[in-house]
Amino acid sequence: MLLKEIKHVFHKELDQRYGSDEVDHFFYHFIEHYLGLPKFHLALQPEWIITKEEEGVFFRGLSALKQGQPLQYVLGITSFMDLPIKVNNNVLIPRPETEELVRAIIEDYKDFSTALRVLDIGTGSGCIALSLSKYLPMAIVKGIDLSPGALKTARENARLNELDVEFVESDIRTMNLPEESYDIIVSNPPYVLDMEKSAMEEHVKEAEPSMALFVPDDTPLVFYKYIVSEARKALVKGGAIYLEINQRFGNEVSNLLEDHKFESIELSKDLYGRDRFVKAINTKKQNIKQK
Ligand code: GLN
């Protein structure tokens, strides 16, 4: 079959749902990913023929897109901080906002020359942990998650990127971190309210793991409470916590950190101008026994 004929089928089947430009974008990704050809290949070789086998791959992908699977899940891979990251329905598709979180940490620590112990709580695909390990070579990074499917994917991503990051099964709600064992704790926990679900795109709601996204409307900070109190204990003096948050709760998360005696609390916005990140320092050495 001619590649351009398949492109025609893609448009016929998908334009109504996604719009023609988006379908072109899907198709170019397919050409690059499955044929290993540059995306403009079809323009150069309009009569390019693909094999029966390749045809099968394109049509299977088409039907997944038609069912509403996001492109990243269909291809099984995406990119985060220029690292290839495998993704599937067990993990969230990394978001551009989260790259900003990682960039802020790298910026703060790039000149450090001593070993840095880093923990990523609720690591999912491992994208945060792995990119920190890549760009902060002195960091010893560990990622935890409660989902075995996510951990499997995170470990595959460590192998794919040849990075030495340890991924361990642990639940935020029951984790018991050793005292003063980390210099940096980072987390992008579930923070989308159940009531915000209706405003989300269908493919996000249906394809992505809801346990990684949603929290009940009446306990929006449930994960932050566990994370902040463990971080207070597990960070060394001068250690830092970095959190991605729901834009509605910048003040609440800042207050929570203040209640736990964190200092230098900074709330910052994402590329869309929404309150998205909070960072704080564990300035005072804590005295757990005197409490
Ligand atoms: N930023 C993601 C979204 O809006 C949510 C990530 C999360 O819940 N931690 O879909």
C-alpha cells in the first residue's frame, strides 16, 4: 500500500474527532517512530510503498487513536527533559509543567559537587527521578511508587537511559523514611479534584491511571500531608522539598509547610501563569525527641 493512501485513511477516520492538523501530527509521529524516516519523507517521496507488516502497525495504531488512546500511549514512548520515556496506561504521560519543576531543581543544585541524596515520591514513569539523575550526576536518586506497573515501567526507563536509579515499592500513606536521609525530596502527587474531572479531556480521564491524578474534593491535600510530614523528618538540615501542586491550593500547601517548620517557602507559577510549584527548605534541625 502507498504511504499516502494510509495517510488518507487516517484523515478519513480521525479528522472528525481530532481535526486535520492534529491528525497530520499523529501521522508524522508514526512515520518517524515506525518507519524510522523523517517526518517530511512523504513530501519527498509521494509514491513511497510500505510493507504489509508496516501497514498492520499503522492500522493498529489508527484503531487505538480512534478509541481515544493518547498518541504517547499508542507509540509507547514520549520525551521528558530530552530523555526517551516509555509510557503505558500504568503511568501518567509526563507534562511540560513537570519539566519546569525539574529544571528548577537542576538550577538550584547544578553547582553542587558533593553527593546529593534525592527521593522522588510517587515516581510513576520515573521521569522526574531519571532526569534529575541525568542532569545532576552527583545525585543518588531513588523513586518510590505504590503501583507495581508503574515501577516496572520506571525500571525499564532506567535501563533505556542507562541511569542508575533505584525504584522501590512504597505507599505515600504508610512510608516511613529514615531520619535525615535525603537532601532533596520531590513529588508530583495526585492533585486533580474529582469535581475537576468533568473539565478534563476525555482521553486524560479514560486512558491515564486515575490513582495518579485524582483526589477526593473534601481531602485535596491528603497526599501533601503525608509527604510534608515525612519530608520534615527525612530531610537533612538545609534540605529542600519541591512539590507540584493544584493551582487552587498554593496558599494551603504553603501553610502546611509552614506548620511543619519549613522556611524560605516559595510559590511559583507554571508556563500558563498558574500557581504550580512550591519549594521550601528544612532550615532548622529538627529535634524529634523533644517534641
Ligand atoms: N498536571 C496534571 C494534569 O493536570 C496532574 C498531575 C497530578 O495530578 N499530579 O493533568
